[in-house]
Amino acid sequence: MEFRYREVRKEIGFTLEQAAKPMGRSKQWLSQVERGSIKLDYAESVELAKVYGGTPDIFLPRESNKIRQRKSSLMIATV
């Protein structure tokens, strides 16, 4: 599952440094998180979400093509 760390940061208008600094982390660390090289645990996700003014669910992927396809198939099957 790809989390939306970079997308959310850019939507807010933060640089890597602005987002990482309140957590006591480097911009290199956050870049690695955004690329998927480092996986955040729940506590880190909560902390980063607070920096962005939200909750960890802001990082969840938006509706995927697979889900849309499944919904379309179900709608066709029930009609």
C-alpha cells in the first residue's frame, strides 16, 4: 500500500525541512519516508499528521482503481 506522505505535504505547501523539523528529524529522513524506504510506525504517523494538522488517515490512499472496478462490477451485477 502506498501512503500519501508526499502528496499531503505538497497539498499543505510544506517543504521537506518544514515538515521534518517539528519532529526532530531531517529532510533526508522524510524524503526516505515519502519514497517508501522507511516505514513509519503508528506513533510516527500520528506525529507527522499532527505537524500537518490532521490525523493519520490523511495518509491513506484515495480510492484505488481496483476498488472502483469492483464497485462497477457489483453495480452491473445487481442491476
